[in-house]
Amino acid sequence: MTQDYRINTFGLTQKQNQFVSANLPVRDCELYIADTPTDLIAINCEAMIVNASAMEQDDADMIFGYYQEVNGCTDETILWLGEPMPPKAARKFFKCYDSFDAIKDKLKYLLLTAHSKSKKAHEYSEKLVNGLKILALIRKHPGISTQKLSELTELPLRSVQRYIAALQATGEWIEYDRALRGWKLFHGISILYGDV
């Protein structure tokens, strides 16, 4: 799982884009200047800065609709500048400002905050994926060793053990079988997989 350190902009002037570029939150972050509003949705980023006045109403409605449809289940920060403003029901997904000048003094802070939020979300997702991989491997291969789990997931042994402990704490009845010399689910039943 890779993470893109990218800030997307739409409708900003060349000078404004240069200012954003000078305030990127980390060294390996890049600025992407979107040509079309659909790029804002299609291209992953940590934050996007949108000059709404440079956008047709239909395109703004498409973006508002998208964020309402996914109900905020994204980790990017949206800095929305000017009119048209998002409808009241969608405003919780947007940080709305009158103009670029309104964010200029705090842009570095806003982008660092967006970077931190995105990084935490990425780390959480990665942990969730690793836990699910380990559970799936134990379910599919009863008696699988910690060493084999470590090899298959490319995680250190201690990390595998911590994931197993976390899965046990969530109610998965994972046990060590001394005869098989590995991990298995009690009676092959997983709560998460709905085997109960």
C-alpha cells in the first residue's frame, strides 16, 4: 500500500500555485494542478484547494454530490474558496473560505494538518489490512506458524504476535495448537467472517 503525498489545486492563478508549491507540507510532496474538476475526485491527494468561481455550477454540484455520497469516507482535506458554496448538508466535508487571501497566512499550517490527518488514516488502514491478512491466513491454513505468517505478510514476528493479540481482543477466538505447532481458529469459526 503506497501513499501519495500530493496537493491538488483547481482554478488558482500561477502566482497562487507557486505560493502553494512553496508551502508544501513535506519534501516529497508534489503539487498537481488539475485541468478539470473530475481530476479533483479521480486523483488521490492529501489536500485540495479549489477556487470555486473557476468552476461551472454543474461541476461544483458533481463534487458536492460525490462527497455527500461517500459521506466523508475520504481522508483528504478540501479547502473550498468562494462561490458557489457547498449546500448545507455537504459543508461538513469542506473547509470554506471567501478567497485565497483568507488562507494565505495559515496555508502552511492547513497543509501540515492535512498531511498529518492523511498519514494517520493511511497508517490505520495499513494496520487494518495487516490484521485482516493474518486472520484470513489463520482461517485458511489452520496450524500456520508465527514464522510463516511473518514471511507471508512481510511483517516482523513481534508485529504478527501483536496483531494476533489484537484480533483475540476483538473477539476472534484464535488459539495456539501445540499439536499443529501453529495458530488456528477455535472450531474454525471466525466472528468477522460470519462463521457463527
